[in-house]
Amino acid sequence: MAEKLTRRLRSLAYLLISEPVWIILVVGVGLAALRLQAKPDGGATATLVGALFGAAAVLAGNWINRVRTQRQADRVLEERRAKLQVLIAAELVNVAVGLMSGKEYTDAAVTSGRAGAALPNAVDLSLYLPRAMPFTDSLGTELLVLDAQTVDALSTLRSSLIATRAQMQDAGQEGRMGLLRAEALSNGQAHSMGVLVDVFKRVAPDRKFQREGELPELVSDMLTKAARPPVDPRVMAA
């Protein structure tokens, strides 16, 4: 938001400093010439003043056109950015649902392990791997339409999801869960969810999602709650 405001102020300052200054100067010189002329009907002075006022009119016309063009370009850019954010947000909701589902699974394993239950040796986490973002990943330089902070947040999310996916794939390939691994997976998923919360607050802060049988809720709030550490039955028992 701050970067967007800065860009707008710079554009406005450039427009205000260019033609308007010259228009004022030219008109001022013309008015000064009218006051200083010796004879009211002086032909040379009248020609000069006419030329100056004509130049001021041309400058004013150019300035008005430039302001109109700049405003139109800004409006097109804002519309383009808004549409892009809507499409990215739709994909992020899918990622959020997948992360929450995966963390529910690993948190259940953590809770069971802390309660003393034996965790299965063979685990298949393929259904709970972080979901891909093919649309966002394919945008390339088109992402530069967004502000720098949002682009950085999306890049951070991509890296975090890759790390979490690799962590879960390793657990599935080794075929061992264990309490320590389940806790590590839960922490990794929680980290990715925290990064995703930051992205949502930048791209779609008002985006809601409705689970079956529940009221619509902000996706960022849902992720924040789901990212909390799993329940520890040992603490509850104490």
C-alpha cells in the first residue's frame, strides 16, 4: 500500500512540476509585457503577447492530455492488479484447504503419540502434500504488477511449500512416522500456514471460506487457528 501511494505521488509530482510551471511562467511574461508596453496599440508587443498566450494554451492542452492519459493508465493497472489478485486468491484457498487437512492428520498423530499410542510404521502422506499453485507459478514477470512486498510474500510461500512437501515426501518414502517426525511435520505445516496468512492479508484480506456445516470465516483466521500446536494430552492430564 505504501509503495503504491509513493508511485502515485511521484507521478503526480512529475505532472505538476512540468507543464503547469511553464504555463504560469509564459502567462506571467505575457501579462508583464502588457503592463510594460509603452503604447496600448504597440504591434510588436501585441504579437509577442499573442504568441506567449498561444504557447500557454498549447502547453495547457498538452498537460491536460498527459494527466488524462496517466489517470487512464493508472486505472487500467489497478483493474489488472485487482483481477490478478482474485485469480491468485482462488488458488491460495485451495492451498489453504490442503494445508489445514494435512495438519489435522499430523496433529492427530502427534496427539496419539503423546498419549502413548503406537504410531504406524507405514504412512502414506500423498493425499496431504501441500497443493501446487500452477497458475501463480506460471505468471512469471506478470507478478510484477503486484507490489514488491506481495511478490516477496508469494516467493516465500513457494519456498516454504516446497520445503514442507519435501519433508512429508521423505516421511512417506522412509515409511516411518514416529512422534518426533510427526511433531516436525506439524511444525513445518504450521510455518507454511503462517506464511500463507501473510500472503492472504496482502492479496485477499477479506477472502472467506465456508466449511460444511459452519459459517463463512476469513481464510486468514482459519489458518491462524489451524496453525496452533496440537493438543498435548499429557498437559491436560496434569
